[in-house]
Amino acid sequence: MTLLLSINADGEGRISGATPERAVPPRPVPANDGHGDVRKKIVPIVRPPAGPSATAWEGGSYLTLAEWLDAPKPGSAILLQPADDVRQLADRLDGLALIAVDFPRIGDGRGYTHAFFLRERLGYKGPLRALGAVTADQVNALARVGFDSISLRADQLADPAEAALHTFTVPYQGGVFRGRDTANLKARIRLLELDLAEVARRHESPALASSLSAEDMVITDAIARLGLPIDIFTLDTGRLHAETLALIEVTAARYGIEITRYQPEADAVAKYVTTYGENGFYDGVAQRKECCAIRKVKPLANALAGRDAWLTGQRREQGVTRSALGERENDEERGIAKYNPLAVWSWADVLAYAAHFDVPMNALYARGYVSIGCEPCTKAVRPGEDPRAGRWWWENQESRECGLHTNVKTN
Ligand code: ADX
Ligand code: SF4
């Protein structure tokens, strides 16, 4: 028996449909206290007309993740547990008829992260079912992170007889998925945390390159909250805004971490100024890139010397040159790993995170700046304008990179 959840263009859902009539009275259901092997505690199935159970689905019994990885039999369904590592399913999705995600405890958000990861990172397009301790209130949020059916436990609603395992059917809408509801934010936060923890685990001396942008502050906040051994440095070009410099101190005070400053070589700067003038970068792309090479690229090389990985706050949305940005890249010039953990985040995601954790922000954002670099090469943009329109605005869009992010290959 089916109740329908319809979702409008704004991602708001409405449940409709008839309460199923039961041919068989429900059996008493043991309470699920949320511990131990939840699959044993979730509803023993009342059949028919009820839908799938925790251990069985329409096509048979669920496999565990390990069983599927061990012997992937086409047409199987798997039941993921909160602690499962969904990354193991990368390139192992073919042939799966259904993925179900167990929610053993109300409020356990890991199932959202699984769904988000499957849909967004692994590109899973097949049926995705939430199962277990989910409530009707969660239906909308579950749908937004990509679930398209939900199996309720019999003791989850007031009248167990009515509640046993209705199936809600929703169309999966990729666009809605990128919405800014709480579930989405929680999933993003969780994935970011997992990614950063993984970077810290894999590498000896990883470091975040921070321009003190909102993106970099988000990553800084996550690193500091988790206490991860990831260093943070900034390229102090000598031409940064006072507001940006002030944020270095604010960050140190707030998180108790030091942001190391890398400065350009004084001789190279002096030579540049003598040759082209202090603001010679306005006179042509070549002069501009030379300035960036001295003030940013060389100091970056110094900052990364001896490191085996670095992280940036780049996002795909930031412009044509970043639309294919990978979350993991190889820095081919240095032969080290490069991570862009916010690659698929929207600007709204960044703001939502910042608001959620009260992350200190560069005061320039409040004055219309969106992408912030050196003071003479950055200006505020009008609402709706291209985010990088205020960077090197006198140049063509295609040349507007400073050389920090060349020589990479997406993994
Ligand atoms: S830029 O290449 O055009 O300057 P953008 O300002 O968009 O880059 O920043 C992208 C990422 O490059 C930042 O999130 C940060 O990781 C790194 N980055 C840019 N400028 C600096 C800087 N001055 N110091 C350290 N990292 C920087
Ligand atoms: Fe020089 Fe402008 Fe590049 Fe800064 S952004 S290094 S001031 S050209």
C-alpha cells in the first residue's frame, strides 16, 4: 500500500493517499532502543499488505555492504548501516537494484550523509530507501537528499497497525537536492569533516592555503573544530586589504591556531617596482602575471616546500576556469596531492556553514566584495554579477587566474 509524497518546484513535499486497509492485524512490535543490531529489532514484517521489512525488500533479503562487495550479484539490494564507509561503493554500484539506508536512531544524521554521498559524489541514480527510525516529519528532508522511498517501522506512529511500513514514493530531483535545508547542510558538514579527516590521515604534512576568504574560513573552522593536524598558511603579498590582515588575528584569537604568513622576496618586489612601477600590473596581462608570480606563486612554492599535500577553498561555481574543478587533484608541478574540499559547494552553502558555526568573516563581504584578492586588483561587484567580476576586472575572463592553481590534473 502506498502513500504518495509529491514535491513541488521549491522542494516542498506533501503526503497524500489512502491509509491502507490491513488484511492481517499487526503483531506487537518490540521497542527499538537504537542499540545493537538494529536489523533484528526493527519490525517483524506483517505481510501482506505491508511493504518491505528491515531485513527483506520486494526482491528478497538485503545484503550488507560487505556481502555486496564480496559477491556482487546483479539485482541485489543492500542495506547500509550508519557506520558503513559508503566510499567503498565507488565503481561498485552497477547491478544494484536498490540501496536502503538504515536509520536506527531518530536524530542520527549519518544516513543523510550516505544518501548525499551516493547521489552527489558517486552519481548513484537508482532507487534509494530510508529505513528504520525515521519519522513522517523527516520525509521532506530525506527526499531532498535523494531518498525516493521510505520504510517506516511499525512502532513509529501512534497507531502501529496503521503505520507498519507504508512506502512513500518520491521523484528524486537533483535540483532540489542542492537546496539549503538543514539536512543538506548537515550532510555537507559531515562530508567536509570526513574529507578533512581523511586528508589528515593520509598525509604527513598537509596545509591549507588560506586567503582568509569565506571558503577558507569554513575549512579553517572545520580543521580547528576537529583539531586536525593540518597547517594553515597565507600568502601575504604585501598588497592585501587591512580587513584581510585583521582577520588573520581574529582567526588566531578565535581558534587558537596560527596562520603562517609567507611573504614575497623583497629584492624581487623592488625590481618589479623599479621596472614597471608599483601598480604596473594594470598595464598588461604579462606584467600582472609577473607581479602575481613574485607576490603569490613564489611564496606558494616556499610554503609548499617539503609538504605532501595542500588544500584550497576553490569552488566550481567561481568561474569558467574552475567549472571542472576536482575535489582531489594532483599538483603535477610538485608531485603532491591537492584537495578542493568545497569544489561542489555553492556560495549559499558557504554562507549557511558560516552562519551555523558563526565563522568570522572578512569585513569586505558586507561591502559588496565577493571574491577577495589583493587590494589594488579587487573591487566590489553588484548583486547578481559574476562572482569574479571584481578580480582583475580590466582583463578577459579567461586570463583571470594568478598562477596558484595551474599544473593540476583532476583525479
Ligand atoms: S586566485 O587564484 O584567484 O587568487 P582565489 O582568490 O579565487 O584564487 O582563491 C582560491 C583559493 O586559492 C583560496 O581558497 C586559497 O586556497 C588560495 N589562495 C588564494 N589567494 C591566496 C593567498 N593570498 N594566500 C593563500 N592562499 C590563497
Ligand atoms: Fe600583484 Fe595584483 Fe597579483 Fe596581487 S593580485 S600579486 S597586486 S597583480
